[in-house]
Amino acid sequence: MTEVDRVLQGLARLPVAEPSAALSESLRAAAHARLVPAKVHPAWSVAIAASVVAYLGWAILYTSQLY
């Protein structure tokens, strides 16, 4: 990018302003809420584990019939 961009020049001329403490705290809380994993119902965990076991059982059965 060798050309001078007018938008970037305009942004560079803007004064630097610190966010207020309330805005900073609300952004921090929102970011933390996105990082914390959502609670998963135990039934989903059981269903996923059962499907993995069923798939692995099927794979073993299928491969054992090849020989």
C-alpha cells in the first residue's frame, strides 16, 4: 500500500479519547460472558457419548467382518 489513504489520514487526525470506566467495565463483562462456555444440559453429554460408543462399536463390527 504505497498510496496515501484519505480515510486513514482522517482517522490519524482524530483525537485519542479514553473510554469511560462504565463503558470499559461493560465491554469487559460482555467479553467475559462470551469467553465463558455456555452450560450444557447433561442429557446432551450422554447423547454424544452414546453416539460415539455406538459409532465405535459399529466400526469395530464392520472392520472385523472384513477379515
